[in-house]
Amino acid sequence: MADAPNPIQIQKFLGGIDYPASKEALISRAKEAGADSNVLDALQNIPDKEYDSPTAVSSAVSDA
């Protein structure tokens, strides 16, 4: 996915979220923070599980 957002872009929209966080919680937080469709699409494509840190989210996005 060539136009995948970089981890810094994604974390900018997840600021203040408490970990561990579910995929749905991550998507909700990003929407509340005004994330663009690139970031939301990236989060939609990660596995549906609990993420224990920003690094885990970034890894899942880069693997998706």
C-alpha cells in the first residue's frame, strides 16, 4: 500500500487513547481527532484485536 500513512501521522490522531485499546477504539479515537481517510483506511485494515501500545498499532499498519 504505497499511500499508507506513516506511524507519526497515525499516532497524531490517537493521542490520549488508553492502551490496551481495541481496533474499534482506535478507529473511534482517530475519527474524533479528525483523521483523514488514509489514516482511517489503514486502521480499518489492521487485525481485530487489542493493541497494547502505539508501537503495536504501527507494526500492524505496516504489516497490513
